[in-house]
Amino acid sequence: MAEKPEDFNMPSNVVAKIIKESLPSGVNVSADVRSAASRSASIFILYVTTCANSIAIA
């Protein structure tokens, strides 16, 4: 089990790769955008996992 909230974050290189592949070439993305995307993805994964766990228990 993760001991710190930071343990739930997506790896920054994975997020950067996904963003790079999703946008047209030549588009630059700031570090703040990459950080926000990483945090959003982490929260979404935790939410989906919690919902799946609730359904499995029911």
C-alpha cells in the first residue's frame, strides 16, 4: 500500500509521452500542464478503482 500521496502519481515521463503523442507536432506544453494532467489521471484512476471495488464487494 502506498504510504505517501506522491506514491499515487503517474510517472512524469509516461504523462509527457502521452501528451506528446496526443498533440500535433510543434505544440509545446508547460510543466504546469503536465503536472495537472498527471494529477488528473491519478485521481481518475483512483476513482475508477474505488468504483470497481465497490461493485465487486456488492
